[in-house]
Amino acid sequence: MAQGLPTTAKADLEDLLQAMTDDGGPVSEALARLNATALTGSGLDERTALLTRLAALVALDASPASYLVHLRLAEDAGIDPATIRAVLVELAPLVGTARIISAADKAVRAASSI
């Protein structure tokens, strides 16, 4: 993944990526805290804000790490998998089948590490 980089830079990048994807890793925890405090600024209730953010992740074709942070927050807010599936169904006509399948795959990979 980090081909062409000097050995130390490659190792640092791999360490960072590992820290971002490890369950309970410090980077993941910091991102979760950052996103949790960002949810209070919009005036939306927590559930609506999180579902809106999940929809944005789908539209952006975000990375599994982004889903990991938001799925943890959604779980903490009591949002169940059926509600997240309903959001994917609602988005399908807008973002297309390929984006929904990609999002579902990334969400499943992220959820398996929770």
C-alpha cells in the first residue's frame, strides 16, 4: 500500500493505518470523540445527526474506517442495524446500486471489528 516510500515513512504510515483500524486504538478513539462532540452543533437530535452522517458516508463512498467510527456512535445512540439498512434502501435511488453495495460491504467490515 505504501510502495515507493522510504522504509521509515512506510513503517510510520503502516503503523498509523493499523492504529486507525485497530479495535479501541487511540486514533479510532480520538476520532470517535471528535465526531461525538461535532454532533451537538447542528441542532439535530443525536439519532438524526448520526443517520445523516451515515448517509453522507454512503454518498462519499467513504472508507471502512469512517464507517467504524460512525457505527460505534450509532450503536451507542441505540440505532439498530434495521434502521441503518432502511437508510441504505432510502438512499439507493439517489446514489445507485454500486454505491449502496460498496457502503454495505464497508459497513459490514467495520461492524465486524466493533
